[in-house]
Amino acid sequence: MKFVVSSMELLGHLQAISRVISNKNTLPILDNFLFSLEDGLLEITSSDLESTLVTQIQLENTDGSGVIAVPARILSDTLKEFPDIPLTFEINTESMVIVIQSENGKFTIMGQNGAEFPQMPVIKDDQKQQVELEQEVLLSGIAKSLFATADDELRPVMNGIFMELSTDDITFVASDAHKLVRYKRTDAHAEGTSSFILPKKPASLLKNILPREENKVLLEFDDRNAFFTLTNYKLVCRLVEGNYPSYNSVIPTDNPFRMSIDRLSFHNTLKRVSVFSNQASNLVKLTLTGNQLTISAQDLDFSISANERLSCQYEGEDMEIGFKSTFLIEILANLASDDVILEMSDPTRAGILLPATSDNEHEDTLMLLMPMMINA
């Protein structure tokens, strides 16, 4: 089989799907891209058995059809060094020899039998559920919650984003037991009630390819796998098995103390002050008196300390509460509004961070952070 393709276009598609390929593949065939050519459509697949990403390129100049596995690293590294020029691929599917010709050069690669590449899973018709989502809804849900997922080998259900679909809204939840994100969209809904846990790796792959998408995304899933179909890409992933913890029960409902503050000032002050915190605990102390917030940190081992004052609007009693600075900075970086609200009840219970305003009336964002003990 033979086809002509733009080097830059091919490289762009390969770079998007190459993130699937694992450094520790159990099957050597998975170190390859699977090229499949039929009726002028080149379909390229990469997989690590858990996640499979497929992309398509419509070609004008093709001859024949066939399937071959092409070594991923050598092909990607070669394409990176080309300017945007047409390349001719001539593939002998019997000898597995791949010849790539440019205007001035010729490159020969040995491929492998494409039939050895793992088959893509299929969704069981009797369990199949599907919903169409706006690209922006799915991208926002993943982007807002992905950072809060855990790396917990003992509790794999925490290592993904819990997607809860209902007839009224769609909710994205992620937590690592220290912080929790609940992102709800009322402008998206399903025909029934269902839920699944999307693993971290396919979620980050979607976060990478969704910004290029202009159309709606078709989501189909059963109890084992989920299919995300985009215009030029298709992602198939195995879902995390197990039941997600009851997240609503950990969100405190009675929070009488409420602080409103400029998000950027709060974020930048925390970054400065946290440099002086103990490297093991990253503890920063927030002291609220009147309409003033004092952020302080110290590391007794090195005899260093820092504190900085900020103006805020505060309703409640004077209070002192400690948080892990890295988590608090991360949460503030993922809230989009100019001002944020911190709701609290007492120094031993979780603080809730909310955007003061939202550009989208259909958005409901809540981020929760567990406090740390302040050593007397």
C-alpha cells in the first residue's frame, strides 16, 4: 500500500495519540502505532491495553489498503526533523518494509504484523448507555477536577474522576482524601441516572485533545469500558471498577464563618509565604481578625518565618486555621473567578472554597480542603 501525507499533519496526530504509549509495555507490539489504510482514510491507533486512542486523517493520494504496525519512537523522532513537506509512504505488507520518501531522501523502517495488535474492546449492547456532551462541558469538568485525583494503590477508585449523570445535571467529582472537587453542570444531562469512574490517564488524554474539538462529543459506556468519539479522535478506556465513596457526606453544610478575598492576591501571597513553611508539612496558618487575613509560615529547623497581611471581607468570629500550602495554592489556581469565598465552621473541620462569581450560570464549583493541626 502507498500514500502521501503532510509531515506536519501526521506529526500532529501522532503526538496527540503517542501519550497513550507506556514506557513499560508488557507486549512489544504496543511500542508501535497501528496504521490502517482503507478508501483514502488513514486510521492510526495507539494503546497500552487500558486506554486506546484512535485518530483519522483523510488523504487524497493513496493506493491500495492494508494494516501495519510502525515503530512509534523512530517515526515520531524522524517526523520532528522535517519541515512541512509531503512524504510518500510505501509499505510492503508481506515483508513489513516501510519506505518513507521525501523530495531529497529515503528512509527505511521495519514494521510488524498489524494483526498482532490487540483488538479494541466493544460495548455490550444490553448495558450500553450514551450521552452527547458539549466539548466545553467535558473539558471544563475534567480540567477542574483532574488535579484533585489521588495516587492510591490501595484504593484505586480514588485514582480517577467520578462522573455522575442524571436527568438534571452532570457532576464531576475527584478527591484524594485531603482535598475534594465537585463540579456540576446544569446545562448537560442524560436520559437516565448512571455513573462511572474515569481513570486519570484517559482523563488527561481527553484534556489534551478536547481543546481542538469543535463539535459535540459522543460518550458511550457500559460497566467496563467508555468510548469518547470526537470528530478526528476516538478514545476507548477501561473504567475503574468499584464504588466511589459517598462524597456528599463529607461536605459540611453548616459553615457560619465566611471570608471573601481577591483570588490572585491570596494565591500570590501564599506562594511567597509558603517558601518559609516546613518542607515536610508545608503548613501555612491563616489568622482572621476583623477584615484582615494574616498568612504565616515558619520552619523552626532553619529559623525562618514569614507573614503577610491581606484585606478581606470576613463575617464571623476571630479564627486561626492551618492548611497544607501546596493544596491550597493548587485549589486557588483552579478556581476561575476574581474573588473567592472561604467558608469555615471551626479549625478542625474542612474549609470550602467557592468562586464568588461565575461567568457561566450553569456552573456549580465547590472545592473542599481538610485543615492541618496547628502545633501550639
